[in-house]
Amino acid sequence: MATKVARTGIKREKGWLYYLDKKGNVSRARMARGGGKPARGKPQMVTKAGVRREEGFLYFIDRDGDVARTKMARRGGAGRRAPAAKRGRARVRRSAARKPVRRAARRGARSARRARR
């Protein structure tokens, strides 16, 4: 369920994409396939909303033309484990001897492809 953050009451026009810009204001840009004239020009600021974003929320313009937010759906939920490096385990290093072997194998494959041409 979304919660309203700012009441702006914007009336949408066809062919425009409405969004919350970096400064927290409502802006709009021409859609490439929105009908009407082809997309040209810079995005326009529609209304100053002054919304401060919080991490973990998705902000959008709802049906009423107001700014709303909802919790982002994340894979794994809240009980997600931290990466191994953050849990205190050291990363297992690959042996240095493997790298030259792989490079040589790649070079051999390249020369074989060139020979076939």
C-alpha cells in the first residue's frame, strides 16, 4: 500500500512522463512513443514538491497527481545474509599458476580460429 508524501494535484497530459526528479520536485519529459509530436527538448519542472527521499522506498506520481511512496520489493526479504567478506571470511584466492594456463589456452584457440579462415 502506498502512502502520500506530498499533495500536488497535477493534471496529467497525454504523451508526457511524470516523475520525481533528483531535487524532489515533480518533472515531466516527452515520451518517445506517447503519441503527438516526437520527443524533443529538455524535461520541464511541473511543481515544487521538495520531497526528501528515504532509502528503500520507490517514489511515484499516483492517480490523483500527488507524490506517493511504497516500500521496494527486495529479493530475499529482511533476513538476507551479508556477503562473505562482511561476515569475516577471507576470500579464497585463486592460484597464480592458473592464470598463465588460461591465457595460453585462449591464445591457442584464437590461433586455431585464424588458421581455419
